[in-house]
Amino acid sequence: VKDSIPRPSTLLLGQVATRHNPLAVGALCFYFVVFVFVSVFIFRSSSGYGIGRRKSSSSSSSSRNRRVELKTKEAKSNISLNLNTSRLTFGFDPSKAKQLSWHPRVFLYEGFLSDEECDHLVSLAHDKLEKSLVRDNVTSSSSIHTGTRAIVTIVRDDIISEIEERISLWTFLPRENGEDMQILHYGVNESYEPHFDYYRDNSEVVSGENRIATILLYLSDVSHGGETVFPNSEVKNTQQKDETRSECAVTGYAVNIVKGNALLVFNLNLDATPDERSLHGSCKVLDGEKWIATKYIHVGAFSATNATKSLAASSDVECTDEDDNCPRWAAIGECQRNPVFMAGTPDYYGACRKSCHIC
């Protein structure tokens, strides 16, 4: 009996297994192998080796390929989009526009035109400049404008067409609501007295309803003078008065003439009534010369043809041509292609009224 009681040393696992249950040897070996295999698998997976690494590498590679594929598709899409819209939106950034005043509503866009576009518009007008006869919508006077102007039809030139589209994008007003662009030139001591661009007399609204907005495109720098001034602006007393401004400029809120900039003036209030604070003028040019382009935009679609017909029916102005070339221009179709310059509008007496047979 004494010999049958195991000593402490015989309680070792291996010894007990070998002495009392030989089958346990196989079980122990099996569990040991499983333990080693699981340990190695966990180690390799957590360390990024073996199967785990291959899966991670494969997944990462697939993800990278997918991102490259998406970027390629996006780039192709952007190229296609740019090709379709670059002509319309080149250089257009609404964030460059800033509000100058709310009464009247006036906004300045710095760098709206490139130097090349400015020079192109000036070159188009050189051969068409005529002494400007502008009628004041209040007094019917034609002496308030002392510069020269040319009317440039929008259907002739791709660059003008692109500028027209850019104006429409900025103002959110349809292109068909605009009159043909007018190019104006001011020499030393020439000016445009303060005036309204909207029609105060409804009888003068011959097409497209009233003028809701005016765009002024500055095509040159002016050394001194020539500012656009708003005598009735609510912020006319907020500007510093110094020697850099002309005497005319200190009479209201003044905007300096900088080549490439554009000014948006709303002539009507939000309820479509005339805004009398939109009164504005062009100060005398004291040094250098001033080139600008003016674009009038109406509430509705504007038709120059209807405007000239209405003007002809109601006008008592003598029917004459102001240029010896009028008969030749009319013979080649200029009355239809360039009706504003040739036949005129309610506030611009056409250069070739007689040859266009509107009076």
C-alpha cells in the first residue's frame, strides 16, 4: 500500500501520462501542435507577414488602382467640361465682384476683361466713332454727352459674344434682354453729365420694357479724371477727398477707371420701380483718354428692329444720313445687321436713318 502512493516527483505531467495513461501522449502532442500553429498564425497576422500581409497588400493595391481609375475618369470628365465651357467662363470668377452700395445697387468686378479683350473692343470702334447725340430722358436735351461713340453688334464677333455670355452669367439676366454693345471714347475735357439710364416716360419704352441694369466695361486706364460718379448715392460721403480725385468726383460716390474692370448698375429697385439714386455721370477727362463699353439690359427681351420702327413712327427729327457711306452700308445689309448704329434707338439717333428707310 505504501508503494502505491505516488511520490510528488511522479506528479509531473509527462511522468503521470507515461506511467498511468499512454494514450495521453498522442493527445498532448496534438494539442501542442495546434497551440504552436495558432500562435504562429496570430503572430504573422499581427506583424503583417504571410497570409495576412498578402491579403493587406492585395487590398491596398486594389484600393490604389481604384483611386487612380476614379481620378483618371474625373480628369477626363473635367477636360471635356472645360472644352465645352471654357469659351463661356474663361476668367470668370463671381467672387471677384464686390458691392459698392445698395442704394443704388452698384457692384464692381475687378479684372472682368483681359487686356486683349479691351484692346479688341477699342480696335473695333475706331472706324465707327461718331459724335454722340444722346437725348436726356428727362429734358430731351442732346448736349449732355460730349464724347464719341460707336455701336458694335454682337452677332459679328466671337469675342464680343463671349463677353455677352459672361455678362449674362454675372447678372443672371438673359442675353436676349440686352441692347447691342456701345463703345464710347472721351478725350480731354469730354464728359457725360449725370443722367438716368431708365426711361422715365413709358412712351419711350419701345422694346423689352424698361432698362433694369447697365454694365460699364472700362477699356483703358485714365491718368486723371474720367471717374464714374453717383451724386445721389447713400455712401457718397464715405470716400476720402484728396488731390487724386477730380472736382467732379467729390460731388458723389466715385469709381476710378481701371482697364479691365466692370461696373454693374441696377437702374430699377427690387420692385421694378425706377431708382432715382442710380443717377450717374462721367467726369471730365483731365489727362489722357477714356474708352468704355456700355451694355444696357432690359426687363424683357429687347429687339433693336422693333425699337427703330417705333422710333421712326414717333420721331419728328429730320430724316438725314450723318455719313456719306450710309447708302453703301445700307446696300450691303448693314441696316439689318447693325440696326442700332444705322437706324438708332430712342436715345441714340442712328447714323443712317434715311438710307435705312425708317423715316
